[in-house]
Amino acid sequence: MLLQAHSPRGLGSLLLMCALGLYLALVASISLGPMDISFSDSMRALLPKQSFLPSELAPHIEVIIRQVRLPRTLLAIAIGAILALCGTVMQSLFRNPLADPGIIGVSAGASLGAALSIVLFGSLAQHYPEVLLFATVPVCAFIGGALTTVLVYRLGSGPNGTSVTMMLLAGVALSALAGAGLGLLNYYADDQALRDLSLWTMGSLAGASWPGLALAYASLLVLGVLFYRHAKSLNALLLGEAEARHLGVNVQSLKRFCILLTAAGVGICVALSGMIGFVGLIVPHLGRMLCGPNHQRLLPLAALLGALLLLLADMGARTLIAPLDMPVGIVTAILGAPFFIVLLIKQRGRIS
């Protein structure tokens, strides 16, 4: 399978298998939850009301399926795909397998910006929730994520290239600084904002809504197209910056462009679902194991794998301790932390 995946036919089969797995997970996600709703009732609730049904469904079943489970499932797919794409591109830009929006502090910076927006403009959301969803929170999260990304890159770069150690230490320092800022906001926030921040910082898909889905899928489409258009340049960058320049790649322009796109993607994810870590770390490694480092193959596969991983994690978050709803960020941390430790041990001899 590993050898076949490098051929177009093998890649097509692999993408088809991942798409089929994602479809099955989507159907299962709609059917599973704290409230026991049969599979047939779950599927019937998705049909238009004009459709012929042998018997009418209870109104609460339609509400749960259409307004709770379906938006949450679709949001998990979009957020997982965006985080996986951003993680794949970030590992290519830094040219090391330990780069991840959460580990190097980008998610923390975006979270601080979004939390600041929630506290400052929380009262505005009571009257104009769309303004908070589409304007203030995503913009502030983008600014926070972009500033953090630039700082990590500057601190981790030197005359001899990018130092993994410096990058990780910079990420730790900036994450600690963002954590202090979040703590200060929690101290000054009112009761409602404090409750929102507490759940939001753990990462949750429970607040999925149709306007949020529109933003998420529009962002996924734009990021996917723009990243794929630069797939060959990202391939050249894997050889080294000097080699990429000899191949005609404007390295600095490519880095600035991808850093801004990554910060925008992470900022939108943080604004919609809070801090969800390790998806952008795990998925690129799985993708490279299956299809190799070619970004023309890796990017679409990573999007599918990221969507599938986060959807499965959210299904576990909803069912493991039902009827309680565990934040999905806790599940991804449980999965990702051991994975990161294993990667760190393997990279121990290479870190400079």
C-alpha cells in the first residue's frame, strides 16, 4: 500500500478509502449522542419535511438532528481539515516534523486575541451575534496568530537556518505569555464571559451553527485552493531554501504568504471551536507515511485525514462519558501528547 500510494492510481484508491471512511463516520456521528435516537429516525430527520414518511417524527428528534448533531458533525469535518492543512504547510515551512500550530504557540496567540475580543465585545454579541462571529473574533484571532507565528519564526531562525530547539522554546515562552493574558482576562471577565471562556479554551464543537459553518467551509475552500496552488513550491522548499531559490522559488514571499494563510486558518478555527491541538501534528505524519512528501498528494489526503480524525475524536467526546459532553480538545490532547513524545524521542539526536 505504501508503494502503491505514490502512483496516481494508488493515491486515488487511498483518497477514495478515506472519503468512504469519512462518510461512514459522518453517518455514525449523526446517529450517536447522549440521547438515544435510532439510526432510522436519525436518517429520516434529515429528509425534507415534504418527503413521504410512514409516521411523523417527534419534533425534538428533528431539532436534535438538524440543529445540534448535523451542524456539529459538519463543523468537525471543516475544522479538522483546516487544522490538518495548516499543520502540513507549517511543517514544510519550518522543515521539521515537530511544528504544529498548538505546540509552537500559534493557537495560544490566536486564542488570546479571540478571548480579548470575547471579553471586550461580549455585550455586543447579545444584540448582534453575527458581528462577533464574522468580524471581531476571527479578526482578533488572526492578528494574534499572525503575530505569534512571525515571532516564533524570527526567534527560531538564524544564520544557519531554523533551529528546532529555539522554535520550541519560543513557542513555550509565547504560550506562557498568552496563558498569562488569558488568566488576566478570566479575572476581569463577567460571569457569562467567564463561562464562555472556560469552555472555549478547552476546545469544543458544541457551539456549531449554520453561519459558523458557512465561514468554516468558505475558509476551507480558499485555504485548500491557495495551498494546493503552491504545492510545487512547498516541495522545492523541502530541499532547502538555497535549493528552492535555484529552482526559481521566491522563498521569502512564499513564507510570508503561507504564514498569513496559516494564521488566518488557525484564527478562524480558534474563533469557531476554541483551542484544539495536535490535529496539525498527527495528520501530516500519517499522510507522509501513506503517500510520501509530495504536497500535490499530501494536501488533499491530509484534509481528509484531519476531518476524519477530529470527527472520530468528537464522537468519542460525546459518548465516552455520556450524558456529559467532554470538550474535544481534551480528547485530541490525550491522543496527541503521546504521539508528540514519541516524535520528540525520535528527533532527539537531530535537534540542534
